[in-house]
Amino acid sequence: MYKRIFTVILVGGWLLPVYAQAETTVEDYVAAHEAALETHEKVVERKHQWTTTIDVLQASEEAAEAGNFEEAEALSIKAKKLAKQALKQAKDEKDLWRTRVPQ
């Protein structure tokens, strides 16, 4: 995934935005992957992990091993989003199950 670098230049009295693309580095991937793993560990502690998240994390690691850090970072970001959704579901289910049981 490319990151946009925003710059403004002055041309003929007008401010014009200029976008440049910066390549994803190993450090970008590592930071995204660590954040995804940290969020996923919280889900594992609540015993509410999704197999989809595990698959995406593995795909991210495989992409990184192949040297495709853009794809690896994008997959890590996706894994973190999935883990956050699983956390939300775990929190919701903690209380909502009571409404589903007949009394």
C-alpha cells in the first residue's frame, strides 16, 4: 500500500496540492503486523477469535517473506480490522446472550 505525502506548492499565486507516493517499508509492515497481533491476542484471551483473522495474518507473513511489503502491510491492517470486529462481537455477546434465552 502506498502512503500519500501531501505537499503544497505556490504557483502563480495559487496554492496547489501535490501528492507523492512513498513505498511501504519493512518497518511499516512490522508496525502494522505487531498492532494486528496485539489486537488478535486480546481476542484470543476472550476466546472469541475468528479463523479468518488467523488466515489473513498468515497470508500477511507469507507476503512479507516473499518481499511484498505493500501487500503484507495491507493484509496486516485487514487482520487488525477483523480482530477489532471480533472484539466488538465478544463484548456484544457478553451481554446479549441473556436476551436470547427464554425466561
